[in-house]
Amino acid sequence: MARAVLAGEADAFERFVDHFRSKVFHYSWLMCGRPEDAEEVAQETLLHAFESFDQLRNPDLVRPWVFRIARNVCLMQRRRSLFAPAQEISTDQLLPAEEPTGADVPPDQEYLRGELRAVLDRIISELPPTYRSVVVLRDLEELSTEETAQILDLEPDAVKTRLHRARQAMRQKLDCYLNNHCLEGQSSPSPTPLSTAEREQLLNAWRRAPLNQL
């Protein structure tokens, strides 16, 4: 798909937007906390991506490239938002430090496409942002440890440690929900359809970009 965008193929724009807009919206909603902010982040991320597509040196790495743009846009959005928290919980306040284990399995692995997806979104949204970002990229988007580390400007070992702690916290809340129904699920938001103006903005950025790099 990235190669098709770089080559300027006619249907590449629509396929790229359809594929990444919902993914970036979901990531941004979990990280920014409000659907309205997520809508803006998704639009800005795609706009920046099309404007700088010629800088994508390896089309095979388009997913981490797009999410790094999304992460930077989301950080800017959080700084501007009136709803940004005054302070964030330290990662060390959530659970005692423990060494990550290679056999640690995501607690949501079997539920991601099932009826508990909204519950899992709720659980993830309540994690401290530093844990939340790792979980979204590793467990939901299934990016590698190395790709996640590059996006978040972390060492791979830090990604593994945060992911391990986050999964522990998620497992506790998921067990509480399954056994005691202590957390009610709420529907996760979806992005609204692109407006004509938003679509034209993205399409014009794609048309103006110096593509045909392959």
C-alpha cells in the first residue's frame, strides 16, 4: 500500500486513508482521551504523512512511521487540550518493579476481536499514559518491541518492562471484571466519516507531495 502511494497509483489514496484513519483514531482516543481530540489527531497525522511521504525511505516500515507521526501530533494535542491532566502518574507508582518474562502473554489476546473489546479499551484507557502507549502499539497494533521503542524514543528493555507491568495491571482489572463484574463496558467511539473539506485537504496534500520515489 505504501509503495502504491509512493508510485501515485489512483486508488492508493483511498486505501491508505481507509486503513490508517481508524487505527490512528483508536490510538489517539486511548492516548488523548476524547473522541474530538482523536478526530483532529487522525486528520493531522494523515495530513503530515502525505506531506512528507517522500521521506519514507523504507515502505515496509510505513506502520511505525505513521504511528510515530501520530504520537508526536497527539503529544501536541494533549498540550493544547484543556482536558490534559495537571500531572501524570509515574510508571513506578502502579506496580512494584518486576523483571519482564519472555513468556508473558497479553491478557487481552483472545478477547481483542470479541465482545470484551470495549471493556479492554476502558482498562487500557485507565493505565498511566507511559504504559498505555506501549500496550496500544505492542498488543493492539502488534508492532515489534524495536518498532515501539523507536516510536516512543525508548530503549527496547524499557518497552519490555513497561509492557510487563501494564499487562499485570490489565490482568488484575480483567479478572475483576470477569469474576465480579466490577467494570461495566462502554462502547468505544469510532471516527465520523471524513467531511468533503477534510478529504480534499488530504487529497491535495497527496497530490502536492513529491512522490514517485520507487
